[in-house]
Amino acid sequence: MNVKLRCPASQTGGCPVSLTVWGLCHTNPAESYSTNTTVPNDGVWHTYGYNTPAFIYNHNCLQWTVYNNHTWKNLDVDFGTLHCYSLSCPPYP
């Protein structure tokens, strides 16, 4: 997972965020891995990357989220990518 984030210089302190990758499949339980970081309040775009450990189950759908649990902090999200190397799960009926 790679994502570009920006915290405005007008914020007091950096913008704490949680980056999460979810593995989903209709035949297996959902799984997720997260990491926390703080985007500096310098008004500049920063690229953050997160490589998850291997998922326990096979999944046919992955999604990523950027969560800022401080509603008083503004956070800009510009671009994100999720690279998948192998996915296998029975197709939906």
C-alpha cells in the first residue's frame, strides 16, 4: 500500500493516521493489518508505504483505508495504490 497524505501547516501538531489493508472473501473471515503514523503539519505531500504480513486466508478482494480519528485535524489524501501479488478464492456463486 502506498498513499500520499498532507497535513496543513495551519494545524497545531501533526495529523495522526491509521493505514489499514483489509482482506475480504465470501468464504473466509475478513482480516486486516494496520500501522499508525503521524503526517507532519508542513503543508507538503508525503508518500507513506505499508507492506502487510501475509494474510492467513485467501481473499479475492482487498481494500485500504486511511483513518484520522481526530476530527479536529484536517488531512488531505491525494493518491493511493495497493499492489497484490497473488489472490485466490472461489468465485462468487
